[in-house]
Amino acid sequence: MITASRPEWIAPFTGLEPGQFRKLVRVVAQRGGDEIADGRPGRQWALPLADRVLLVAVYWRTNLTMRQIGALFGVSHSAAHRVIDKVSRC
């Protein structure tokens, strides 16, 4: 399973250096990326913000399907789609 807590996964899958990736996570957090979907009460995200940003970066950089992305991050393809939709809007 890919995770942002292991920096060796960042560059090969995103093309970003770890410092660039950390800056991207900060920007997404400032723009509301850590909020629950639609700002409504509900279930928390299954993945931490850094992993969600990594998921989106992997999706944009590779040409993997939602099913493949979900499997890499240990979430369903529909959860991967929700993450991409939410984080891409930030």
C-alpha cells in the first residue's frame, strides 16, 4: 500500500521532491482539503490528508484507473473518486 509517510514513494509516483510534496499538502490544507466532504457532518476520511494528496498526484501523473488507484491506497474505487473530486477542487 502506498502512503505519504514513506517518502520513498513520493518521487517515483509523483515526480515531486519530498519538500515540494509537503508544500503541496500545506496549500491543500489551507484551502480546505482536510474538511469532510461538502462540509457536512459525516464520516471522516479513511486516509490522512497527505495520503489523499498523494492519491490525487498519482492519479494525475499516471494513467491508472480508479480501481487501480484504490487498490494502491487500500480504499474502494468510489472512495478514490471522492478523494480526487474533493482534493482537486482545493
